[in-house]
Amino acid sequence: MLVLSRHRDESIMIGDDVVVTIVDIRGDKVRLGIEAPQSIPVHRQEVYDAIQRENRRASQMGPGATRDVGDTPQE
């Protein structure tokens, strides 16, 4: 892990397309601004973990576990 020190309004570059800027520091919380192309998803770790869990759960469902949105039950 690379550890960098930055002050408010200072940035770091990740590759050529991602800029992370320190927006605010309050006590033990740091607010980050992240500029990235729309093709690069940016999530908080807990959101990313939830997405991964849901993707794994969905991939383990059988083919009959869901129905198409347009399907309606027939009587």
C-alpha cells in the first residue's frame, strides 16, 4: 500500500484519468473529491462489497429463479 500525506486542496493522480483531491478535514474524517471518467466505477468500500455479494448471489440462482419483467402470470 502506498501511503501519501496531503493537505486540504492538494491532489494525487491515479494513472492519467483519476484525480483524488482532499476537500475537507474535520477531526478524524477526511472528505475526498474524486474525478474519474464515467467508465470507471467509484464506490465506497462497503457499497462495493455489497455489490459483489449481490452479484455472487445472483450468479448462483438457477435459470428459473427469476422471470422476465414483461412476463405476467396467466390465469
